[in-house]
Amino acid sequence: MCGELLVQGSKNAALPMLAAMLLAEGVYILHHCPQITDVDHMLELLTDAGCLTRREGHMLIVDTRGADRCSLKGSGAGKMRAGVTLLGSMLGRMHAVEIPYPGGCTIGKRPIDLHLKALGQMGAVFEHREHTLSGYAEKLHGADISLDFPSVGATENILMAATLAEGRTVIRGAAREPEIAALAGFLQKMGAHIEGTGTSVIRVEGVERLHAAEYIVPSDRIVAGTYLLGAVMTGGEIRLLHVPTAHLGILPRILTELGAEVFLKEEQDEIAVKMERRTRAIPYLATAPFPDFPTDLQSALMAALSMAAGPSFLEEKIFEARFQIVPELRRMGARIYEEDSLAVIEGEARLRGAQVEARELRGGAALIMAALAAEGKTVISGMEFVKRGYEDIQGDLKKLGIVLH
Ligand code: UD1
């Protein structure tokens, strides 16, 4: 892998921004919006609500002036997790919401109890039917909410609901992921009063009304991380542009531990890596909320560690079903054993091409990186999962000197 790449816009930042658009009537413009199927599904839901949407390359225009339907039947929400963030925005402005049960990758149970409890504290009442979830709130009011776990989605939902709620909302134990700050930045441009994003205590002062805004979606730190780990696996040298380096958390340190040389240019939002030695093992690493190692890069790291000089232990602490890549990597020659949330990666593998299956988004992208490092041909099925979050992985890799068929 060798070359330079401008990284696509962030899926996890763009999706809640699209949900937030229902908080105010007007015409929104989102720049650097990734062309991925999860965005298409969210747009289906916005259309269902009565919005008009238009894409011009990476610019997205959404007119919410006709949005008056709070019962969304579209299959979009059933296909992806982020549909749940419509709860906060629709309760905020329309005072009612009905969505199909949220889907997403099958990486664990993915409950939404924290979302419902917090919105309940703000005055919402929910009703569960077989396939749909309905919520009502005559008037949302501010509340002092303590999250038992810094859930990204729950923090986003509360943030959105709080912007139009009466009075002040405090979120304690809030998620600190960069996508929260991005959503807050967007909401602030819409006229919201928010303080403390990036910390675990966020304060929101409700306002009477918000207005439409224009915003630039930040680059996708997980897509960036996937390619950086791909460069480590292939002994490459790549430079990624337009990546806010602060969004990468501890990833640059982990890349160094793996044996790569890492060059960060914070002012220019650039990161480069060069890998000239054998991958080093990492004795133990656990996934954890930002700024620690993200669960979304766990499978790509596992693929890299399978080739390392020595054993590594990886613990998955966020989602319980996130080792679905293990049998596929084994098929490619990796020696990995899993027990509950712990994976033991023996290392020393010379990966070889095989017929493998992507079973979820991030695992699928990790398999592509493994395939680049493997000897011989790998055929990967299930690419529809990868398209949920990677706009054009084939085109990106071409820019990094690799041709996929
Ligand atoms: C978001 C990201 C996903 C990322 C994850 C963790 C989007 C669209 N998705 O997912 O890519 O992997 O953050 O960084 O932004 N939990 C509960 N009850 C709840 C909510 C969550 O128990 O009500 C648990 C989950 O089961 C999981 C953990 O909390 O074990 C983290 O979930 P959360 O941070 O909410 O992740 P998502 O917002 O679903």
C-alpha cells in the first residue's frame, strides 16, 4: 500500500446530523457527506417523514419544510442502528415518533434501554409493539441524566431532545467520541446552546426554536484507521489527508507499538505511516470508549496481530458478538482462539488467500485488509455490509496503489 488519500466523510457523524435536521424547518446543506448505503437508508426515513432530499456528489441538500409525518414505515430504520437517533429529534419537534425497531450490524444485543430511560426522564412515554417503537411527549423538559455507560447513541438522542426541551439538561457520563462534538457543532449552528462536549458532562439549555444550517462532516476516523492498519499489514507507506488527528485517540500510539513509524501533522490534519519491519505483537489491549481503542477497529487490529511476531490478547469490551471475523481469518491461516470476550492471537501467521465471508461492516473491511497482506487470491462475499460504511473502498485502494477485482 503506497500513496496519498483524502478520507471520506464520517458515517457515524453524518447519520445523527441527518436525524437532527428534523428539529427545525428549513433547507440544510451537508458537505463531505459519504455516499454509503446507511446514509441512503437514513434519507429514506427523512423522505418518509416528508422531507425533500437531493445529492450533488458529496453535497447533500435536505428540505425539511414539509416534514409533518411522525410515523415512519420505511425499511431504513430496520436496516441500521442510527435510525434510533430519530427518537430524540422527532420527539423534540413533533412530540411523537413511531419507527421500526432499529437494526444495524449483528454485533451484539444492542439494547436501547439507556435511550428510553433518559428520554423518559425528559417527559417521553414509550410503547413497544411487535415491530415498532412509538414515543410521545407533550412537552419535553430538561433533566439531570446520569448514563450508566457512555453510550454514543444515547448521548446523541438526549443532546437532540434537550435542544428544544424546556429548561436545562445535564448529561453525566456522556460519550466523548468525536461524533458527539460534531453533532453538537451542527446543533450549535442550528442555534442550540450546548457546553461541555468532548468531556463527560454536557450541559444543554433548551431554546424555543432552531433553524436550518450548513455544515461540513468531519472525515471518518474508522475508515482512516482501517487503511492505516492495512498499511501496517502490507508493509506500506501511506499519507491520509483531511483527518483531524485528535479524532484518532490512541490509534497513533498503537500503530507505533505495532512497529510503524507514524508522522502526525496536527495543523494540517494529516497522518502518515511507514512500515518497514515485522509487525510486533501487543501483549494485551481492550476496546473501550473514546479516546481508547475503538471497537470499530478491533477486527482490523486482530487481522494485523495475526501476522505479528508473537502472541497478543485482545479483549472486546463494547459489543459481545464482535469476533465474527475469527473463523474467516482462520480460513486464511491465522491462529486465533476466542473465549467469551477474549481473543488469543498466536501470531506468526503467513496469511494465504481463501474464500471468506464478511458478516458485518467493520469485519468485512478488515478482511479486505487481510486479503491485501495474504499470498494468493482471496474471494470475499458479503460486500453489501462493507458498503454500509465505506463509500468506495476499491477506489480508495486504487489511490493507494492496489487494484481489486
Ligand atoms: C455507535 C456507533 C458504532 C460504535 C459504537 C461504540 C453509530 C451509528 N454507531 O453505536 O459504530 O461501534 O457507537 O463506539 O454511531 N448499550 C446499552 N443500552 C443502551 C445503549 C447502549 O446497554 O441503551 C450498550 C451497547 O449494547 C454496547 C455499548 O452500550 O454494549 C455501546 O453502545 P453505544 O455506545 O450506544 O453504541 P451505538 O451508539 O449503538
